[in-house]
Amino acid sequence: MSLEKPQDEQSNAVVAKPTTGEELAELLGDLAIGRDDHMNAPGFVIRPTDVQETLFRLRDDAGFDHLSNVTAEEREDRYETIYHLTSYDDRTREVSVVVPTTKDDPRSQSANPVFRTADWHEREAYDLIGIEYDDHPDLRRILLPDTWQGHPLSKDFDQRRPQVVTLKEWANPLADDHRDSEGETMYINIGPHHPATHGVLHVRTVLDGEQVADVDPDIGYLHRCEEQMCQTKTYRHQIMPYPDRWDYGSAGLLNEWAYARAAEDLNDIDVPEYAQIIRTMGAELCRIASHMLAVGTFALDVYGDFTAIFMYAMRDREIIQNILEDLTGQRMMFNYFRLGGVVWDLPEPREEFFEKIRDFLDDLPGTLEEYHDLISGNEILQLRTIDTGVLPPEVAKSYGATGPVARASGIDYDLRRDDPYGYYDELDWDVITDDGCDNYSRLLCRMREVEESAKIISQCVDLLEDWPEEERTIQSNVPRTLRPEDDTEIYRAVEGAKGELGIYIRADGTDKPGRFKIRSPCFSNLQTLPEISNGEYLPDMIASLGSLDIILGEVDR
Amino acid sequence: MSSDQNQPFVTDDSKVQTKTRDARMTGTGTDNRFNSKLREAFGSSPFILTKFDNFMNWVRGSSMFMLQFGIACCSIEMMHTYSVKHDLDRFHAGVPRASPRQADVIIVPGTIVSKFAPRMKRVYDQMPEPKFVIGMGSCTISGGPFQEGYNVIKGAEEVIPVDIHVPGCPPRPEALVYGVAKLQQRIAEGESSPVTVKPYELEQFGDLEQDELIDKLAEEVDTDDLVMRYNWADSP
Ligand code: SF4
């Protein structure tokens, strides 16, 4: 693979890597034909035929080894693909590569040979916007049905025109490959309605005996036009309810924070410290709930345990949902953050509320011990999960994996620490990593992260309890209508429950975003599925799928 | 549970002789979901037939097998409804079956999009009669928060018949339990939503009316492939 050589070079690269706009401009030299800086990073405009060369150079000579996101959009006079690059070692180093193409032939080079994650991102860009990528191995629709007409986020799309969708039999992609009579493979569909797919995922699987010969996750069964929705709503209040519905595994506040962070930076809004602490506490509660769901359903996948662990996980989630309901007023779809703070203060009487959280935190070590007894200490589960679904760190990086999936492959990358926001940098907690790279490590990572989150919450509770009454400002002063300046662009990410959840917003001078792009961690994580399950046994593929912990709402958006 | 369900052999004819019911009895209606083999065996005396039917309906309502069917956010709350604390099992409805062929009730918990609707219809078709549908959440009523989306079906009712709608985004588990209880009551009373032709049905490609779009797709799609045609302009 073309990836191997540069990886070595990178590890002994020079210490001071080019980071500022000038340094990068010097590095890129003639490749850059213009500048288009974004609020978060310097941006360079390049020719559509230079994509691979530019990205190779940035990756190998400047250490930008993480293609975080690919945004495509149609502008008045051109199409544009933006590659948002950053680095796993230092998240604050960012650069954007802007590739404009003409209106009549929107065609540029694919970034797939440089970063494998570009595969799906570019398919999405093709599907929704209509840009074509040369050299792309498999440029077909990804979210919409194959027979769909038009590209819905392009300017001339007519939403009212009829569409036809087929219910077809899928063919075995390897059927032609049976060279001799022995090599028989069998094709099976897993999903879109299947208990092990965590929602409406369709996995086209080809089996050779009991072993997986080929898997192709087919997504888009829950593509609810989240980006279109956000582009048609106003910044101030209307967008905030939508993030709750991206990663709906109770990660609502984490998602809201992604939007809040991007929009606050875009509009230059400060958040009072007190509100930051409430946000941090709420977000970590969400993280625990979401990891509990992951652990419970993983156990369900691996040994069909609907009665013990799943129910335990649900019981604990129920407690968290109660706490969050006290705080926000809803069990799942909180809509609690506002730009510049949160919507209301902690519930009265405060002591009771703190008591409730403390009770939960006090019980948590015991609960986790119970989980460990039942799950991670269980020999059957260990047999099933250790050394299955192995995801080596270089592969994880190339696919843009983040969150527990990356951390279980030994990649020390957590936005809460590496690109601090909220109140995280004032608190005492650790980033969990594990270098087992397998299904078991991913499970362990989540369970240990629950402990870290509990640490954060208890510190927040202490802080909130002692906070002087007159300084409890929950919102800063934010204008009623927000109209960020035309053509300001920003890409900001937070550490969601599943990994790096990023938002790209381009303002067009109105009170609604011109382009709103969601970088979903699950989307990138799911992309590693073929990599980690080809050649494994079929039940291990199901376990791997469970260990990636995808939420289809976030994959499809 | 209402008192007449506790006495299954007493029939209050004034209550059950609804229009749909008449249609079923005479066999002229579109809906014969309640026609059981046993009823045929018992002969034609209306007195016994009504009573036996009543009994059967009571049985059906009191032992419902739910299809394990998760779509979107609402399915998380649905899982909570099945689990500890809310425990739908207490209401004779807590056995989630993974296969549609073993289920009587399908809870549709989430947003239905263009790619998924044909599959959902297929799953619904695979369930044995009599079958019932609970639409959970605003998305199954109208498309909910995503109503204006280019890819979103404006409610489950466009594709399959829905017996009970539980509003909310997502509905609390209590609300879903209430919805299930209401469905049981309806079943016990012998009511179900009529099976009618829906705006979006699975059809053979060759049967679609010819127009520009169909001509364009003719190369990709075989005439006997099943397809669903969405006329977005006519959607509510
Ligand atoms: S009704 Fe609300 S909670 Fe339920 S699926 Fe739709 S958006 Fe999600």
C-alpha cells in the first residue's frame, strides 16, 4: 500500500513542522494558486489536478495525517471541495485545502490514495452535490438510492419531482471471481432490518464457508437530510434541536456542543464560566449514558444476553436520563444549550439535585465492577473478542477513526484535551488508551472512559455547589438575530460520544448558514468495518460491528 | 382493562356492530384480517360466531408479540420501554421477536426515508395476519422535525396502515405503554384500521405509468423489479 512508506518517514520527521500560513505557503510553493483562509485554519486554493500531490506533501512533510472532513458545496460560480486536515499529534494544527472546479464540469482528483477515508467522503460529495472525482475506486451513490435523480444539495435540485426506488435483489459481487469449482462463496444480506445492526444498516456480506470474504456496509436508510434542515433554519434558536437527533444514543448534549462551539466561534460569543461547568457536567453524563448503551448492546451482540447486562445497562441509563431530565426537561432530546450558555440554571432545590448525582456516582464503581464481572471478566466474551476485529493504528489513522475506536488502537487523541473547550482543561482526568487494537480493547476503553467521565462530573458538582450565588450567569448577552459576515467559514469539532464530531459552517450574510456540514465520527469509524472483519468469522464480524458502536442517525445524518 | 374484556363470553352487540365489522362478517370488505379457521369450523350461527370472535380478540390483545424493529431515535425509548422500570411485559406485550414472521405488532419507531420505505413495506408484508401497527413519534405521523426534507416520507401512513399513533419526539415510555394499552383495547373491541391502498405501494416497474423519469430509468431497472414511486409534489 502506498501508505506504508510515508508512515516511517513521518515518525522521524523534523520537530518543528510547518504550521502557520506562511510556512505552509512556502511548503506548497506553486501548488497553491491562492489563499482562502478559514477562521480556524489557513486555507489554500489548489488546482483540481493537484489534489493528491498537495495532500501527500502536507501529510508527509508537514505531518497533517488526519483528514478530518471533506466538505463539498456549490457556490454561485463554481463547485468547491474542501479538505480539512489536522494532525493526530497536535489537534490545534489545522489547514484547509480548497479545490474549486468549474460549473459545467465539476471534476477533480480524488484524495483516496492519500487518505482512505476520502473514499466515503467523496462518494457523499458526489451523491449530494454532484462533484465527480477522478481515480476514485468506486464512485457511486452512498446515502441516496441508486436510482435517485439529481443531487439534492446542489442549487438546481427540485425537491418536488418524483423519484423511483427499487427493492432489488443484491448480487454477489464476488460471483464472477469463482475461478474453480471449489471456490464457492455465499452472499447474504445483513439488515437493514436486523437486530445486530444497531438500526437500519445494511451489510452486504459474502461468506466463504463461515469466513467473511467481503463486506460492504450499505448506508443511507436513515438519511434524514440533517444538513438541509440546518441550512434552512436560523442560527439563534432553530438549529439547536437538530443536533440531539444526530447521535441519538443519549449523546444529545455532546452533539449540541458541537454546534454551539462552531456557531459561538463564528459569531464571537463568549460563554460564562458557570455555564461552561454545567455544560461539561451535562455532556459527561451523556457520555456515560451513551457508553452504557454501547456496552449493553455489545454484550447483546456477542452472547445474546438480553436479560442481565442489557437490562443493567438500561437500569443505569434510566438513572442518568432522570438526572438529565431534571436538568434539561427532556429525557433524550434536550435542546438545553443556547448560543452563549445554557437555557436555564440547575433545578431547585439544588442540594437535592447534587445529592442525586452524587448517589449515582457513589454507586458507579460497584456497578462497573458488576459489569466487569459479567462482561470483561467473562471467559466466553474474552474468547470471542480478544484478537478479533484488529484495527492497527496506521489503518485507523488513514480511515480517520476517532474516539474510543482510535483510542483502543493506541492513538492518544482526545479533543477534550488536545483542543480544549468548555471546562475540561481545568479539571483533573485522563485520556484512556489501550493498545490491544481489538474488540476487547474497544469495550474496555469505553468502560474505563465511564470512570473518567465520573471523575469529571464529580469535580463539576463540587464546583457548582460552591459557586457564589450572585455569579451564576447562565447566558451571555447574545443578539436576537445573528448574521455572521458573508463568506466567513469555520470548521470546529468537539469530542462526541463516538469521536470527533465536527461542524463546518459557511456564513452567507443571512441569518441562516450557507453551508452546514456535519463530520460524523461514526461515518468514519464504520468505514473501517471491511478492514477489520475481512477474513474473520461471521460472528466476529457482528462483534466488530458492535464494538465500533455506530448510531445510524449519525452515520447517515 | 375494561370490564367487558374480563367477561369474554358476553357480547354487547351494539358495540361491535361497526361498519368495518359488518364488512368483515359478510366478507365483502377489503379487510378480512379477523377471519380465522376456527370461525369457519364453528359454522354460520351469528350468535356463536360473535362470541368466539370476541374471545379471540381478547386473546390477541392480551398476548402480543412485538417485532424487534429499530429505526431511529424513538427506538432508544422503545428499548427503554421494554426494559426494567417500564417493562412492557407487564402489559402482555413484552416479547420482542426478531423475525417478522413471528410477530403480531410492529412498532414503527422513527423517521422513514425513501430508501427504507420499500424495505419496511416488505417487513410488514412478511408478518402473518392479523397484524397491527403502532406509529411511534412525530416522524411516523408527518415526518416530524424532518418533514421538509427531500428524502423523508411524510408519515408511516403513506406506506402501511397504522392503528395507533403515539405522538412525541420521542414519546416517553409511559406514552408508548399507553399507546400499546389503547391498541389492546381496540383489538379486544374488534377494531383495526382498514387496509386500503396507500400512496406509496410496491409495484412492478413495468406497471408504472410511462413518463420522462421512467424512460430514463428503463435501462437500469428490469420491468419486473419491485419499485416504489414517490410523488413528492402530492405529499401532504
Ligand atoms: S419522532 Fe423525534 S425522536 Fe422519534 S424518530 Fe422522529 S426525530 Fe427521532
